[in-house]
Amino acid sequence: MKKKIELILKSIIYRTGILSLPFYIFRLFPINKNKIICSNFYGKGYGDSQRYIIDELLKRNNKKYDIVWVVQNENITGFPKEVRTVKINSLKYIYELVTAKVWIFNTRKNIIVKKRKNQFYIQTWHGGIALKKIEKDAIDKLDKNYINQAKEDSKDIDLLVSNGKFCTDMYKRAFWYDKEIIECGLPRNDILVNGDRQKIKKIVKDFFGIKDNENIILYAPTFRNEYINNPYDIDFNNVIKVLKQITNEDWKVLIRLHPGQKNPEKYVKFSENIINAFKYKDIQELILSSNILITDYSSTMFEAMIANIIVVLYANDIDNYRNERGMYFEFEELPFKLTRNNKELLEVLSNIDFSKIQNNYKNFKDRIGLIENGNASGKICDIIEKL
């Protein structure tokens, strides 16, 4: 009942515009030219491209900047000591937004949030190469309120961050945006190119209590609007068994369902060997520490490709999902093996040819004009420092 009342109150606030009043009142305060505010998925923890930009900025000068991070609640931790937090939709949050020189977001901002004349808005987005169609390319599948929100948001953006020709073309076509796009790679992918893999593997394994001699399968599927059947019905005990027979090594499975899926226990049975990785702060570290990624339609497939990780697609609801959103690529165009059931999955895992996979990756990267050199964070920091 309490939750229902909160939702009703929020609806009244947004529809009447009450929340927009402080945005105008706080414009009486000057813009702090050294203040940066970051939002990761509307208040998630310290992660995504914003994390890597801020980490690089702090390396350069950790005293110059006033860095504010938007959070859903004060219990979220794991921030550098130089970063302070503010709760989303609070009065303080509005004040920080209105007086920050630079905004760095990875999702659309609320429609009532308006940028001031001398502020600079960097939109990193939360994916580069996409499989499922997004924004204007999927306009017939999206809610009208979201479309209005997206259009208004794009008016305020000063810089979009791209990782190559495919991404840039998508922004130009589908984002209601005609201003500057920088092709430098995605900051969150820097770690996939030049990260210390062994060091990160140890951090991840220590976090989950995985032994040094155990390999990792990362399962990271995407979100669905409809769950007609259980799309996560992989028999991971069989997967572990088959891989152990082939490699003569032990394996653990890390399950990382989409952030929009709030109850992973409903779909996956966890155990000593099948571990819930939902709360781990950074999926890029999970990707880099894994030996094999299994996913469906998630853009993690492309990020694992950047890190030269073996990728296998498991999609038992492919026909339904095609109709849900539409796709940029046919599955036959992708450099990954597609499986639709457990039998096909085990067969593919039993016959992995890594040299062939590497060649497929290279051809696909060349075809889409991918740019990931591991220095995207530095390029964005250069722009921020010039501001």
C-alpha cells in the first residue's frame, strides 16, 4: 500500500510540474566551472563509462574537481573518496544539476530537467554496437512518453560518444541528434582493451570465492518485455560437466541477469557452482575475467568480442524476440554461434575453434568500423579539461 501511494504521489508531481520549480529557483546560483555530475542508470552505483572517465580524471588531478554521483539511496557504496553522492530527485540533486558545469549521463534524463546555457552535457549512452533496434529505429515499439523524453533530451546533448562507424550512423539516424559525435571508443571498454586481465580475474574470483584454478562462464542475457517461456533454461550443471570433460579443468558459472530483472532467483537456481553475480559493481570486469560468455541478444556479446572472449549465443525465444523490437543484424551476420536449446549449446561448446573465432571477430570489427583503442576515457577527459 505504501509503495502504491508513493507511485501516485510521484505521478502527481511529474504531471503538475511541481518538481520543475526548483530548477528555475536554483538558476539564481552561479555554475561551478569545476563541478561534474554523473548519472549511471538513474542512480545505480559507481560504474559504466562514467566510472572510467572519473577514474582517469582523478588520476590527472584529484583536487581540482568537485565530482557528484547520483544514487538511488544513501546505502550505495564503493565510491572513491573524492566523489560525493546525492540522492536522485531530492532538492539537493536539483541544486547539483543546475550548478554543475558538466553532466555525464548514460541514459535519457527526465523531461523536466533542462540544461542551462553554459552547461555541457556529455551522453555516453549504455551501449555501442547494438543488436536490437533502439530509439527512433524502434519508434513503433516504444512508449510515446519515452519518445518525447528522448527528443527533449537530445536537444540538450552537446557531445555523444561513439565507438565507430556503426554507432555513429545509428546516432545520426535514430537519436534525433545532429550535433557533435566523437569517435574514440567507449570509456567503459578501455579496460577490455588494456586492462590487467590477471589482476582483474583475481579481484573477481576473490569476490565470489572462486579458486585460482577454476575457469569462469559468464551468463549475461538481456531483458524482455514478455516472458512467454523461461528464456533462461540452460542446464548449467551439464555445461560444467561437458567443459570439464573437454578441458580437464573445473568451471564456475556467474549469472548476471539484466538490471531490469529484479528477481533472478525466479528464473535461475543458484548453487555452489552457479553463482548470482547480480550485485557485482562492474560487468566489464566480469567479462574480462571470464573464459566464455553465454548471452542472447545483449550487447555484452560485442564487448566480449572486444576482449577476445569466446561468445556463444543461447536464444530459445528468438522468434518471439525478433517481433518484440527488431534487430540491426541477422544472426547469420554475427561472428558468434547461435544455439536454440541445450542440446545445440552443448554441441557448440564441445567444438570450439578459437583460431576461427578470432578470424571471425576481426572480419566483423573491420566491417562495422569498430574503434576501440583503450584510450577513450583520456579523450573525454581532454575535452572536460578544456571546458
